[in-house]
Amino acid sequence: MNRYGRKSNPMVVTGVVFFTTFTGFLVLKDIWAQQAPSAPPVRRNPYARKAVDPALAEQGKNLFSVRCAFCHGSDARGGESGPNLLRSEIVLNDQDGEKIGPVVLHGRPQQGMPAFDMSAEQIKQIAGFLHSLPVSGNERGRNGHIVIPVGDAAAGKKDFDQKCASCHSVTGDLKGIGSRIKDPRALQQSWMMPGMRGGDPAVKAPEKKVTVETAEGKVSGELLRMDDFIVRLKTDDGEIRSFSRNGDLPKVVVTDPLKGHLDLLSTYTDKSIHDITAYMVSIK
């Protein structure tokens, strides 16, 4: 009986109870969902490598092998004079070459790395190759002592005559180089890229020269800085001069004494490098 003296309908009572219970469950579910601790953030694996187009990585591998491997090793884990790139903060934080590019284009002269003239697409290819290489948490560089393989001095002389003799002479600037630089590793790096990292400290990299053609005449000197907006140089008498740039004006001509060495990097093989080094060692 209800309070009005009427007999209650069991079906109605059951429906009301079910509806009330179900509604209460939904309310509690929302409350529990709001109070439940949020899922822990997904932690990024610091050693995960980004997905790279295989074709891009292969192009980068070919380019890396002729421009970079002689210092950093063919697998970028460190070579005869360059560090492991797979643990480099620059490489780890790079996406498509935006951080690697400035280092490649401007070099790190203080650390013995030359600047390389590459297009944006080439830098992207090299970045793709580096990002495609697997790396683990116990990744270690291979920058310990590396033994320079003994090459064939006779074959090295032939390579030297073909590639180097137009600018260098074993009776001139290279006279006694095998006695002056006794470490074959330092000797190899010195003749490949003079003044660069891993070479003999006594061998200095020649400075780039620049000539700026203005309405008042030509101004030449040692190149200190150049970008799209300014070129700065030091004249032979020590004066620092700066010139604003607007497109191709004023005309700027840069002379890099190491251009010949840079151009030859892509022509060397491991055998020819060690053969020439063996020949250099024999020049007493």
C-alpha cells in the first residue's frame, strides 16, 4: 500500500528502483572517472630513430661515404679523427637536417672540421642516413687508438703523382715529411685535410681569401665571415672591413686553398688513402 491507501503495482516499483539504481551508477561512474589518476605520460625512447625513406637514406649513405666517413667512420660511430655522431646532441635533436646543416656548411675550424659546400637536399640526405642508423643505450664511440693499415708505397706514389703532384712536391713543401710527422695516423690526416682534426699540430690550414669588388675598387684579404647579408675580411695590413650584401652586389670572390683537397675526397678509396700514406711515410 502506498500513502494514499492504494495498492502498489510491483512492476512500477521494480522499474522505479531499477531506474534510480542505474542513474546512480552512471553518476558514480562519472565521479570515479574524474577522480581516477591519469595515465602516466608516454616516455620517449631517447635511442629511437625516426622513420626514414630508404631511398633517401641510401643517397645519404653514398654522400656520407665520400664526404664524412674519412673522419667519422663509415657507420658514423667515430673514425680516425672524428667523433661518434650517433650520440651527438645535434644529431639526436635534428629532424631533417635543420641542425646538422649549419655545422656542415660552416664547419668547426677550432675542432678541426672543414666547411662543406652542400645543397639543402644533400644535407637532408645525410641527415636521413644518420637517422636511419640503429643506436642502443650502451652505444659507445670507437675513438680509441686505430692502427693505420700499411699500404703499398709504390702504388701510393702513382696515386700521388696523379692527384697531388700538381700542387705539392716531395722535394719542396713535403720534403722529409715522413721524418717530420712520425705518427702515420697524424700524417694521413695531414695530407688529406691539412690543419684539420687529428693531423699534426704543426700543419696549419691555410686561410680562405676573399675579394670584394666595390664602386671604389677591389678590396682583398682574409675571409672572416660571410653570409647573405654581410662579408667581413681582414686586409693584409690588419684592417677589418665589412661590406653589406644585397643579392649579387657587391661582387664577392672567395678563394679556398683547400678546395683541391675537398674535391679529391670523393675520389679516394680506402686502399688509395693507405697507399698514399705509406708513400708519405717513406719520404725521409
